[in-house]
Amino acid sequence: MDALDVARWQFGVTTVYHFLFVPLTIGLSVLVAILQTLWHRTGNERYLKLTKFYGKLFLINFAMGVVTGIVQEFQFGMNWSDYSRFVGDIFGAPLAIEALVAFFLESTFIGLWIFGWDRLPKRLHLAAIWAAAIGTNLSAYFILAANSFMQNPVGYRINPDTGRAELTDFVAVLTNKVALITFPHTLSGAFLVAGSLIVAVGLWHVIRGSGADTDAYRFATKFGSWVVLVSAALVLFTGDIQGKIMTQVQPMKMAAAEGLYTTESPASFSVLTVGSLDGSREIFALKIPYLLSYLGTGDPNGTVHGINDLQAQYASQYGAGSYTPIIPVTYWSFRFMIALGMAAAAIALIVLWTHRKGRTPSSRWLLRAGLVMPALPLLANSFGWIFTEMGRQPWIVFGEMLTRNGVSRSVSLTEVLTSFTAFTLIYATLAVIEFKLLVSYAKAGVPDVTPQPAEDDTDDAERPLAFAY
């Protein structure tokens, strides 16, 4: 084990941990805005209760996401200084816009939304949560544009004197075809997570019985279930397009996802493949004919290049060395991503079925399924990013910089190991706090939204902003 191994583990752990909060924040921001819009248009009190209820869960998650995301940026300088030096000119623009525009928009209007209850005009208060939601989604786009450069570098040139990548076309970076499809795919996965949380909490209260608020929870459960089903369909649609683009720009990743060792035309989709210990050949495989060719090229008879052929091509193009990712990781993370996401959709379908014609579900097994439901798409999102990043290996910027060349040369194994241990312990503590807060407030149920009489005759213009949570 050396500093490179620990630095990779540290960035992987902190990134996956941070992304446990990101999809929930992205999805809930919009869904809470929709609930408030329903209240604004109908005046129905149940929508106001649900807005404040799920809004509180959104704010808890948002706060944790901000805290954990900051650490990632520190790591660029601490553990990956050579990488930062190489891509700094490229990453600077989208990440600066993300911070100055998207995050500023997001954080400013979240503040107005939190403190503006019963103080701002209703339309302006509604606009605040929509502005925050738009800022959240814009923030995701700029970050994904930066990440997509690592997958498919565009809009740059290599300065022969400094050896750095320099930005030549910012529009090309923002319109990278990988970013254009990764963004809707990531958003679909985010709504899958947020919808699942709404279902889980609503279903728990419906089955336990919540008196006068049962109607609100029934609506939330059905609303969340429809969000999950629509999101699952969008995940499949965007994932199909993403697979075709991935085959074009990163054929090794597609081959590694399928455990495809030799070039095939047509190529079959692997349901289960067992390979040799050195990962060089296939021993046993259960396959669906023609499916991989269609997924990768759009043509059932299309050609999909195999791992061994691509390894030989890359060795000839880039020099001696292994250009093959860890096959079991890419193979199984790809399948876990799909299976867990579709399992959440199946539960949502069952939940809708049990609520048909005004029925109230009561079975214990459905309650258990509902409680684990948010974890399924959350893990699916994590496995998706593990596949995305591990499938690019050994490149940190595909075709331009190897991961081993991006690590900080001045940082020792002891230093990286110390920071890795410290951050892991801190994150574990934050995870416990986050979970307990979410569970505590979810159990508390929707708030009482009955207007309170004024305590004094203070003029409305002189009243301070009130913290609603």
C-alpha cells in the first residue's frame, strides 16, 4: 500500500458519502416546491403541511450535503495537486460559475424561504423555493460538466511548455455530449431517491394510522410512488442513451461493464459472467443475444469491442501498461445499479396497487419494504458513480492523464492515512447524526399549520423574519 492507494480510497469514500446527500437534495428541492405550488393554487391545508414536513427533511439533508462537499475540494489540493495543476484551467470556469451563480442562488433563496414564512408575500415566498430548486439543479449541471471532461476531454489544448490542459472552448466543455446525457440521467436518479423517501415516510404514517392527517400521508405516498415510477422510466431511457455515448468515447468501460473479453458482432448482454482470476478470459457466461449490441450501438448486429482487443489497442497507442479497470467492480456495480433502482420502482408499483380505490394498506411486509425503499435507489446512485469512476481507470482524465500521475508527490503515506482516518471517523459521526435527525423528524409527522393569533399589535413591517423550523 502506498500514498496513491490511500488517496484513491479517501477520495472514493468521501465522494460516495457526499453523494448520499446530493440526490436527495436535488430531488426534494423540486418536489417540495411542487407541494408548495399545489398549496398556493388550491389553498388545501394538506399541501401546506406536507410542504413544511418534507421541507424540514430537505433542509437537514441540504446542511449535511454542504458540509461534506467542502472536503472534496480540499482533497484536490491536498492529495491530488498534480491533477489539479493539470486540469485547473479547465475546471476553474465551471466550478467558479457553480459557486458564484448556482450555489449563491441556491443558498440565498433557501435562506429567504426558511425565514420568510408568514413574512414574505405568498407568491414571493413560493418563488424563493423554486429559485433554490433551480439553483440546486444548475449546481449539479456545472459539476457534471467538469466531471464529464474527465470522461471525454473536449474544448482544450495541451500546452507543450507547461504540460497543462488549457481551456480553448468553454461552450464545448458545457455542451460535452457526456454532460448533456449525464445531467438528465443524474437528475432522474435523484428524483428516484427523493420520491422513495416521500413514499417511505408517508407509508409508515398511513399504515400506523395518523388520524386527521391520514389524507395528507395517503396523498404523499401516492405522489411519491408516481415520482418513483416516472423517474425509473427516465433513468432507463437516459441510461440507454448514455450507454451508447459511453461505447463511443470509452469503449473499455462498456466492455468492462459486460465482462466482454473478445470483440463480438452481434454482442450478447451478460446476465452472469465468470472470468479467470487474472481477468483475461471468460470461463462461463449466461447471456441474452443481440442485447449488448443494441445497448451499445443502437443496432442489434452492431460491433462491441472486447477488453483484450482494447487493451492491445491502448498499449500500442499510449505505451506499455494495463489499461483495464477492475472487471469485477465494474461488472457488478453496473448490475447493482440497475437492480436496486428497478427494485424501488417495483415497490412503488405495489404501493400504488394497495392504495387503489381508497384502500388503506396494512401488511407488515409492505411496511418493511417501504422502510428500506429509500436505501435502494440511494445505493443504486452510489453504485452508478462507482461504475462511472472505476470504469475510467487507469485514467484520471481519459486519454490524457493516468491516475497515478495525478497524486501529490510531496504527501507521504502517513499524512494521507491520517487524514483518511480522521475524515472517515468524522463522516461516520455525521452519518449517525443525519440518520437520527431524519428519523426523529419523520416520526414527528406533519406540523400544525393553524394560524396563531398575534401576541401584540406590532406593525407587520417591524416584525423580524421568523425561523419556521
